[in-house]
Amino acid sequence: MKKILLLIVFIIPLYGFNQEQMIVYFPTDKSYMLHSSKIELKKMIDSKQIKSVIKIIGYTDSTASQVYNKELAERRVLDIKYYLTTNGVSLAHNFSSKAVGEDFNQHVELSKNRKVIIKYEGNALEANQATNLKDLKKGEKLALKHLNFEPGLDQFREIAFPVLENLLETMIEREDLKIKIHGHICCTFLDDTNLSTRRALKVRNYLIENGISPNRLIHEGHGSSRPIHPLPEKNEEQMKENRRVEIEIISVKE
């Protein structure tokens, strides 16, 4: 029973049941999104993954004065709020916003600090999926939604960073967890460039670079040998589900 409870604690930060978050990034000293972030956010809106927005939080790097950065963070919050509402996204009844500016634990890579975090209520489908988490046991795997990579590469897309940050927070808080990271690809029977392994390694290295002991992390790539849907896939949705990264809990210290 103890191990099952630990698994529930591990999963909640990744999905928060029906509350999730997305991070969008900004050019230096600007309040409009990077084009890549705008594309990812528009995809989220068009696919109806955002039911309503709960909170918008704005951040900046520390290259200007604290007062200026607070004002820039506020402009970023307002711009994102305007973009969301003009694209048909509703605000929750308890919606709030906050301009943090530079007053937070800054990432060593400045571009990661120029951001807005959008906390939102997901659609009903993802809520139903989240309620099944209590059934997970040691040895079972969880596919991390939105842990996306650039096509054909082992480079993270912006939409992946909230998932990575939540995974990192869980690994920091739960020092008793040891996990295995499984990489999978879609669309081809051959993994000539070992892409599935490189993507799993990319997740592992992210955790190590942020302080997680390598002894707690194992990674493996499976190519397309373990598809959810038979190859060749019939549509883009099946491709998305086949190209995934899964986390398996392989041990929990008593």
C-alpha cells in the first residue's frame, strides 16, 4: 500500500489532475511571444486542450532594472491574456495574474527566464485519464504528454519544458525514487540514428544537469519496436502516441 501512495505523489505534479500549465517564451526586452511559442500555444488552443485559464504569471531575465523588469513582466502578462481571449479562450471565474519580473530563482540560460506561465484547466478527456493514476503499480509506465521534440531531432520543443520542470521537482522532492526513461519513435521501422535512445538520454541529462544523481536514472531507446498503434500509423494522432517518452518507476526505497 505504501508504494502505491508514493506513485500517486509522483504523478500529481505531472498532471495536477485537471489543472495543467504551459510556458511560453519571449525575445529579449519584448512583450510578444517567440514565434515558436506562439505556434505551440495556437496548437493547444485549436486542439481544445485549454478549457479555461486559471492564472498567468510573467517573468523576465535580470538584464535591466528591477522596476523596468516588473513593468515588462506585466506587459507580457497582458499580451498573453489578450492573445488567449481574442482566440476564444475563456478565463476561469477565479482567474488571477501576477508580474514577478526578475525576482525569482533565475536559470543560468537567460532565455529560459523570459517567460510566461499559463495555468489552465484541461479538457474533460485529460481529466478522465488522470483519475486512473491511482491504479499504477511499481513497474508500470506513464507516457509524459507534451514532452515533445523537434521533428527528427533530440531537441526539446518549448511545450516540453513545463513537463520537464514538473518531473524535476518530483525527483527533487522524492529522493527515494529511481526511474527508467524509455524513448520511442513513430513512423518508421528503423531507428538508424538511434533517435529514441538520444531522446531518452536528453531527458536523463536534463535531470542530471539540474542536480539529480545519475544513480537514480536509467534510460533506454526502443525505436519503434513497442508501438501503441501498429505501423504504419493511420493518422497524426496515432503518430503522436507512438513517438513518446515514458517514465517507469523501477524502485522505491522503504
